[in-house]
Amino acid sequence: MTDFSAPGPVQFTDAVVTVVGARVVGLSASAALLARGAKVTLVDRYDDEVTTARAAQAAAQGATLRLGDDETLPPGTELLVVTPGLPPTAPIVAAARAAGVPIWGDAELAWRLRAPLPDGSYAPWLVVTGTNGKSTTVRMAEAMLKAAGKNVAACGNIGYPVLDAVLRGQPDGSAAGEAAETGAGSDDPFEVLVIELSSYQLHWSSTISALAAVVLNLAPDHLDWHGSYAAYTTAKGRAYENCQVAAVYNAADLETVRLVEEAEVVEGCRAIGFTLGAPGLSMLGVVDGILADRAFVEDRRNNAAELGTVYDVEPHAPHNIANALAAAALVRAYGVEPAAVRDGLRAFRPEPHRIAWVATIDGVDFVDDSKATNPHAASASISAYEHVVWLAGGLAKGADFDELVERHAKRLRGVVLFGAERHLIAEALRRRAPEVPVTDLGVAGPERAAAVMAEAVRTARAMAVSGDTVLLAPACASMDMFTSYGERGDVFAAAVRELKAELELSAEDGE
């Protein structure tokens, strides 16, 4: 029997492994384990046509399928591999614990399956986690590393499985088509990985040893999954465990400072801070608009390296500058030169639905930040503007909105609410900002979601005055009315453009 409890490389030949979830991550894990001689059972709660079609790939590779039951542990299981969304309270997890069966997530499995590069070294991991800004920071770091000429993958909780990135170039490795997805032009192994890890993935990890890691910020999120804020922060803090070179923290967020102080890191690993103010020793920060590094320079007491300016960051909202500094700290720990940091920032373009300007109508900017799916993200977004008509609501995920509303009450010209748990925001507004006008549009099914959003856009325009920003930063998840935050943002942008076209046509008819 294989000993999965010990750290380090593992032999999977004839090991009996159960993988939960017949989707991208589960299929990736199943394929990797089967290629190494494991006996894999793939389980999934659904037994419908779509799931069966997905699982057929694993069956063809040799996996045993058990669809329609993801609660009972298959007999003889020596290792349970769970996909990120499976909560720690799941029955199959409880059964594995009761039986003494180790439980790994996909990131832990990827770490155990690493293979050496041609020179005998291993591709270092630069790990990014936090409540908000993870994907942007990962992509910024990726752009900096590409500017330095590195063969890099941005992977993890951003759509490209970390397993596929780790296995790329191995004879029995990665999934077909990965080169196209990553933009790489060959099957050569990646030199370095920038990995976004969610609190879910970190919860199931234990031996990962990143070269550098950052917890960007912390605020209550996913409490329905973790059970408490303490459990959530503990999971995030695992990013720092066994860190080798740099444990990067946010000087403005004392929780991240605490996690660094409590982490068991490799001897010689340094605590590196980032701040929007002037940097102290072993920190990155901003001096007269210049991004300055006083951490990875000689004689850092008297010198600093210029990494670019705030205008190299797009958009240069405060929280996005913080993301850029965090990304720079990671790649500087890896050894990237200042010029590549600057060039990477200049080449970087934010992904959709992240503080994305849509249109200006009668002097009012309409901005899509549908990715702001919790109060912390919405707060950062609102902070970027002087006066806001705020579009908010959806699924609250156990969040509280009082602090957000109290902090930004003076910025709010008005609020338009929609979605299943909008009443929680409405109650916070009544308690903390009773003077702010609020329009409640209710909740609708997917068939009426576009109509509600169109009404929200028109209502917001009527509330706004020239110079204001109509901001979609819902502070909630989207799945009550939309399939994703992306669809929600797309529907908002379409409604704005339709209103703009309608008003322009009306103006022409009046001439």
C-alpha cells in the first residue's frame, strides 16, 4: 500500500485512488493518475447526459465510473482527490477521514507530480491568493515574466488546471491543446508557474513549497463553505507555509501581516511588504508616482529600484496599483529585472469585467466591474471614483454590507438594487446611509434578467449627474439571475450601449 501521508514524490503504480468530480479539474487529475499506473474511480453526483459524455474520456483511459453518487467512499480507496468546490463537510470527505484516507486537492496532487526540468531543477511556483485581485495579479506577473523572456504559465483557479501546467512536456503528461490555451508555441516544460490558488484549493494542500507567495488581502468571503472567517483566513495562510524566498504581504492589511508572522517558512525566506505609500525596508511602494523597490536591491537602506510608474498600470486605480506591486514582488523574488517589470505592466491589459469603461452618456461614465462579487471587491471599486450611482445585489454568500456602506456613504449618489439577497444591502443602507436614494428592482429569473438590467441602467442614468460614474460592482455573486459574473457584465454593457444608441438617435431626430 502506498503511503500518501508522507511528503515528497509518490509512486502511484496500482494505488487505489478516488477522484471526485467529472469536470475539467477532475478529468485532468484522473488522466494524470491513470498515466502513472493508478487504479482510478471517478465519481460525480450527477448521472445525466452531459456528465456521462464528459466522463467517457476518463473511462476510455481506464477509469472506473460511478455516476450519481459522490457521497459514499468506494471500498479500498487509498487516496481521495477532491476538486476545489467540494466542501469539507461533504459525506465522502467525512467517510475518508473516518477511514484514515488522505485527502488531496488538485494543487497538492500537482505539487506531488512535478518532474525536473532538463537541467535537473524544478519549475518554481509563484503563488497568489487573497479575497480580491488574484486573477489580475497573476496575469500581471505572467506579463512581467514574458517580458523577461521566460516560458511561463498562468494557471490554477483561472481556468487552466495547474496539473496540466505541471505535466506539460512529460511523456505521460498534459492534455492536448494546452499550448493553444496558454499561448505557448511548443510542448517544452514551463520554466516558472504563476498560480492562483483559491481558499478551497489551499484548504486541501499541505506540502506545497512556493518560491514566493502573496496573500493580497483578506475580507469575509466563502463563509458558507469554510464555516467561519477564522477557517477562511487559515486556509489562505497556507500559501505561506514552506515558502522559500519571499512571503509577500499587504502592509495595509494586518491580517496578511499576521499570517506571515505565523507561517512556518523555509529558513532564509524574507517577509516582503507592499504599500501604496513610500516603501520601508524590504518593501515595494510608491514615491511621487514611481513604483519603487526597496526589497530586492543591494544596500536597500539607501537605494531603491524604479519599476515603472503608476501610469504604467492600467487602470491605475489604487487597488490595481497594489496588485501591480504584489506581482512585481513575486517576480523580483524570482530574479526578474526592473525593466521587465515595467515592460510587462505596459503590455498588460485587464481581463473583462474588471473596472472596464463601457461608455460615457451625457458626461456620466458607465463602468463594468461585475467581477466585484463580494463587499471587499466592491469597496475597492467604489473607492476609485468620487461620486457613484451603484448597481448592486445578487447572492451575498453570507457577507455583511454595513462596513462597505458606511465607508462610502458620501460617495453614493444613489443605489439601484436587484437580485435574490439585495435586501441585505438595502438594510445596510437604511442603517448606515439613510439619506442615499435607493431603487429596488426585485429579482428575476434568467428569462427576465436582461430586462431588469436594462431598467437598472436607465434608473441609474436618471440618478446620475455629469461627472458621476454609474458602477456595476454588485458585491454579490451572480448565479441567481445570470450564469456567471461575465454574463452579468455583458448584459450590463449591452444595456448601456443600447441606451446610448437610443439617445443618440433621439438627438438626431430632434435636430
